[in-house]
Amino acid sequence: MILSMLICENAHAQLESLVMPGEVISGHADIEKECAACHVKFARGKQTELCAGCHEDVASDITSGQGFHGLDRNAQRRECSYCHTEHEGRNANVVPLDEASFQHKKTDFPLVGKHVGLECSGCHAPDSKHRAAPSTCIACHEPDSPHPESMSETCDDCHSAAGWEVVTFDHDQTSFALIGNHATTGCLDCHADHTFVDTPTTCFSCHAEDDAHEGRSGQECGNCHQPTDWHDTSFNHARDTSFDLIGKHAMLVCDDCHSDDPFSDTMDTACIACHQDNDNHDKHFGERCDTCHVPAGFAEVTFDHNTDTSHALHGAHVSVECSACHIEPIYEAKPLASCGECHKDKDPHSGTQGTTCNDCHNEESWQENVFFDHDLTRFPLLGKHSEAECTACHETQVFRDAPENCSACHTDDDPHEDRFSDDCAMCHSPVDWAKWRFDHNTQTTFTLDGAHSSVGCDSCHRQSLDIQTRLGSRCRDCHASDDIHSGEFGADCGRCHSSDSFKEVQQIR
């Protein structure tokens, strides 16, 4: 049975070979006797499926919609045999192509720009399938490419088919947008040797040779300059630092304050840090120069002692030098607050009048308009005393050493030759020496009447009261030398005589 079947199939194959219309192309010669490889009995429509089984790349194009067979609608709906006729001999051309009429837009590589009008042989090798022609730019243009191998092969990132010179690359889509003068700079100015990868993006990497600062200001050029123009400096010292440049500072150049590497400097912004050599006060007033001075100039002083301190300056104090009161460094020791503390060395009173000098003096002048009221002391100035000069009683300006008793001042004027008490006021008044007011009748136990009332004081008070402590009250105590009776009638002269006159004898009582 099996043998009969084999004989039958062999006979059938021989029969097919006998009716074959002609030889197939050399590429199909190995399957020429296997008709079933390309044909299905009585099912012509199955023939295309068998073609796709061998020609997998074409089948893939049709399935994915790529390539000529995937893009051409006729190729998609027609049988393969419509275009590719077989059995016409070993050397038959089963892939007829009219290059003059072929529409390249029906491929994955439409011809545009400079590609239009090129000879087919310029891209398609004569012994290679058309589909084998490369579609990348670099595959054709590598010999013409000025870029190194490290560059991307996607030339169309920058160039277009319209021409190499027509560059469509948008630099803004990179991490380095081109602004200012960079926008008009040629590519090769930054991308040397046509190298567009790993290009440095720091200013200094390109402009080191143009650095007028010779590296002193660091490599962050963008801190001060901007791409529009080197001379258009955007650095703002007030905004970008904590030290605003005003007044004389605005006229300085960077090197006046900064070192060779200004952006690495740790600057001391205290005035004294820069102006120590210009400090006329020799640090006496501390390091806060701005307490008195302003950046517009040292000569312009804004410090107001009247408003900025609790001690207003008036009169002669206004023109006094600061160091006259601020003897010690101003921030180390507070100045003395009272007049007496400041003027101690010049105090003519030697401290005896206290430290509140303004009780008598004013700030205009020590000597003028002294308003001391002597009447508020223990020795008010009355009568002639009010007309006396201070120096008449006060030999020095230590006023408290002036004596208060009359005799201390009037010893030379004492007509009594120191026989009476130092308390001149018992008899005399400051209004006038001659207007004395002592009343012997009321202030002593011995009434002066008769002739006694006109007798001079020294007639009885012949010695100092300190020595002559007690005078007798009997007539004989004073008149013993005048007693013509030589004491015969006793000591009581008043028995016969009166105080009016010795010569008038009165009746004996």
C-alpha cells in the first residue's frame, strides 16, 4: 500500500514537472521541483501566504506598515505574482523597477531637499537590494562629517536635507540657552573641532583669555557680568552682599578692599578694619566710626551729643574737644557725669563746694553771671556787707574757710583795741558801725544815768572783758582815785553825791 502511494506521488511530481511553464530564477532553483513550496493545488490565493513564509522581511513590512510593501496600497492588496512573475528563466528579473517613475515617498525614506534629483546609484549599491540601502545620515555622509566619532549619528538633530548649512538645532533645548552675544556666536567659537559633546558651560572655560581681572575675581564671571556685554555689569554690591557701597565707598575699585580672590574673602565690614591707619582718634573712640561719621566723608559728622546722649552740651561745652571729657576710651569707660567730677583738677574751691557747680555757675563761663545767693548761707550779707567784694572776706576761693565772727575781719578797724567781746553785733549793726545799738541799761546790771550816760566805754572798761571779767558796781570801785575824802566817808559815795555830778551834794539819807 505504502509503495503504491509513493509511486503515485512520484508520478504526480513528474507530471507537474512536465507541465511547468519554465525555469524559475536562480534564487528559487533549489525548490524548483517542489511546486508545493510556492503553490497550493486549486487555491491560487494561498500563494502569497507561501511567499510571506520565505520572505519574512517583506511580510514584516506589510504587517507593520513600513517599507514599500507596507506603504504602497497596491502592494498590500495584490498577489505577489502580480508584480513578481516567475518561470521565465534563471536570469529573469522578477523584481522589475522603473527608477524614473518610482515614487520614493512610498518608502520609509521620502526624498526631500538635496536628496531630490540624486542618482539612485548614489545610495543603492548595484549588487544589493534596494531595501538594504541605509537610511541614517551618517551611513552616507560619514566621509563628509567634520564631527568626531563620539558625536551622535542623528545628524538631523541639527541639519536638514535642505542643506548642511541649514541648521535647525535649538540650543535653548539644552542646559545652556544662548542669550545676549552668545546668540550670534558661531558654533565653532565654543565647539572646537566640531565637538558638540562634553562642551564646558562655565564662562571662564571660554573667556579665560579675556579675563581683565587675571583670575583675581574667581571663575564665576556671571556674578558680575552678563552675556549681553562684558561691560554691562549686573553685580550689585548692595543687593548681592550685606555691605552697601554709598558715599566715598561707591568711588572705590574692587582692589581697594578685596584681595586677589575677592569672592573667597571673608571681609570684616567694621569701619576700623579698613580705616585704622586713618583713625585720627587713635582708637580712643572705639571701632564704631559710623557712630559719628558717614560714608560721604570723615569731615561730615552726624553725631549729635544733645539727642544721641543723655548729656546735652550747652555754652562753652559746645566747643570743647571730645577728648577733653572722654579721657578714657569711650566704649571702655563712661565719662564723668557731674561738673565737679570733670573739673576737679581745676576746682578753685578744692571740693569744699561739692560737685554741683551749677548751683552757682553756668555753662557759658565760670567767671560771668555767677548766681550764688549768700543770703541762703549761715552768713547772710546785710547792710555794708552786701556791698563788699567777695575777696574782702574770702582770701581764697575755698569759701568755707572765711570766718563768721566780726572781729576776724574787723580787727584792724576795732577802736576798742580788743577790749570787748568778738561778738561786735552785740553793739554794732552791719548797716553802719556808728549806728551801734548796745543798751547798757537793759543788757547789763549797771544802769548808766546822769554823767555816766556820756562817759566813754573805755573809761570804765580799761581792759579786755576776758581779763576784766567783773567790774564793781560801787562808786568807789571806779572813783577811788577821785575820792577827795580819802575814804573817810566810806565807799558809798551815793550817800552824798549823785551820778549827775560829784559837786552837787545831796542830803544824807
